[in-house]
Amino acid sequence: MLASAGHEPPILCGRGGPQLLDFPTGAVLGLYEDSDYPEHRLRLGRGETLLMYTDGITEASDHEQRMYGIERTVESLAGVPPAASSDGYIERLLGDVDRFVAEAAQADDITVLALTWHGTTVSGSELRIASQLADVFGALDRCDNLLQEAGVPAALRSDMRLVLEELMVNTVEYGYPDGRAGQIRILLQPQPDVVVVELIDDGLAFDPLHPPEPDLTGDLADREQVGGLGIHLARTIASEMRYTRNAHDNHLLLRFAYPDGSAS
Amino acid sequence: MTLSLHHEFSSPDHVVVHVGGRLDAMTYNELDEAMLALLPQVPEGGTVVVDLTGLEYVSSAGLRSFARIRKSMRARGGHTLLLNPQPQVRKVFDIVKAVPVSEVFTSTQELDAYLDRMQRQITEGDSDA
């Protein structure tokens, strides 16, 4: 969601050539008591960058008082290779502006902000369930159906089921010791050679990457308490697992790479 | 898909338990309860063969059930042998080193040969005494 207080149009990069997002803006902040700022929605795809800048860029002037202008700005960004990082866009633009201005004095402040989406496009499916065992198993079946429709091979689906079962059962059993009703969200994003899953719950902070490896003696019947196995299985089987704790949520990013040679 | 269970005694001290379907946090209780009723019928020193041919999926909850069977049999001088685990089950066993490999058999022939050997050892042991 974007709103602008009289700024130059932001530029969307990485979706073909640079695109000016020329949506209506409101008045400069602080001028009027009842200003209105129209909202503009934009969904960044993976590798796309949203570039915002002050008019110190477009009004940067050379010795002959020619302004850099928006056309040169777009032209400069068009020279950045696709899927560049936010640094790449900023360095290119500032470099080009510097060369244009040369020895002339800077007229205005220059601020550039570039936001790049490194995650995936949210083109997959989202499931929201209560933190109850029966709901977890309902969700596992639905995930399996969705992945089957997406053409994910059976062996990978079975791996994913195991990882998701272990993680969600763990959340249900230990995430809400006070008995409050919790929510688990599962975002499935099947891609040509990998399935990305985001697992988000509002239970107690728990980083599954943190517990030490269980002591595996070669015989589970030797052990008094058999804990930590599920998390160990999940960690071993997922191709990648990344944990972040947001304000009230555990956020796990899981990747399941297709077995070699089976990419569709 | 849910869990399927049935068993037969091939001799008074040898029972085969067929576990099929999915053994997970939703279904492991069924296996635990069935074993609670069945295992006391197996005499001291007896053998439980858990036939996994029909088991498509196991999670850590199911591993814990297998561990309980083996613990309970061991406490009474008995044996627990696992027969014919399928790929997903084998993979999970391997990752957590769930059971000694010497107690997992890929075919009935292999299992029978092992049981014959065990039988001979007991018989020879008896004749030595």
C-alpha cells in the first residue's frame, strides 16, 4: 500500500523495463489540516524493486541549469540488469546523477529508498487453521491435494507431509500452554523445482533450529523420554529452514527441493 | 487414509501384527491400545513381528509407539522384529536410527531364516545344558 504527499512517482523495476507508478498524490505534508492521500496498492513479485526518491534526483542540475529529470532517471534504471539488488539500483542512479551534475553544486537533498522483494510471489495457496490436532490433519490432507494438483512428486509430498505434521503437532502441543485458541497459517507456493512453504503461528516463541540434535543411540526403546525426534526429522528432511520471530508470530520459511531429475 | 491393524498368532508364542495406512500423531493411539490388549497374550520370551508392508507413512508419534512395543517385549524377555518397511518408513527409521538394523527384515524369507537360526541356537543351547 502506497500513498504519496506530493512526491515524484515511485518507479517499479524488474518487471520488464522501469515503470513509473503515476498514481494521484496528496498535498505536501503539513500544509493543510484536512489533506487526503489516495492509497495505491502494489504487489511486488520476487526480484522486483520499488524505487522511491526525493526531487533532489530529478531536479539535480548541471552547470547549464539543465535538470536531470524523470526521463533520465528512468533511462538510468533501465540500464540495471534484471533481478539486481536494491544496492544495484541505488548505486547506478546516484552514479548517473553525479556524472550529470559534474562539478555543479547540489541544489536539494537527495534521498533514495529501494525496496526489493526477495521472497516469492504469493501465487500459492493459503490455509488458516485453529491450533487443534484435528485441524492440523485436515490441513495436511488439503496440502497434499493442492500439491498433487500442482504436479509435485509423491515422494516430495510425503516428505512435506512429515515435516509439516511434526512442526504443527509440536505447535499445537507446546505453543499454547495457557490453553488459549491459536491460529496456524500455511502458505504453499509450488514452483518448478522447489516448493516453498511458510508456516506462521501465534504461539510461544519457538525456533526449531535451536534445540540440539537428540542423542540417537540406535535404539529408541533404550530411551526414557523420546523427545525432539519430530523436530530432528523436520530439520533433516526440509531442504532449508529459516526462522524469524515477528511481533507475535513464529515465522518459518521452508523449502523443499525436487529430488534430482524430477523437476517438472 | 487412516490406520489399519490386524494380527494373527502363527504359533502360541509368535504373533504377527500387520500395520497399514498412516501411523501418525492422529492414529498412534489406536496402535498403542491394540498392543496394550495384545502383548500380554504373548508369553514370556515370545516374538512380535510387526509387518510394515502396508504402512505408507510414519511420523515421530508412530516411532514412539514402536519403541513402546519393543520396550514392553524386552521387559518380558521377548523380541520385536520389523518386517518389510516401505521407502518412507525406511527413510524415517534411518534418520532417527529408530531400531537396531539387525531387527529389521526386508522379506519374509529373511525373517524366517533369522527365526530358524534363533531356534537352532536355543535348541543347541538346551542340548549343551
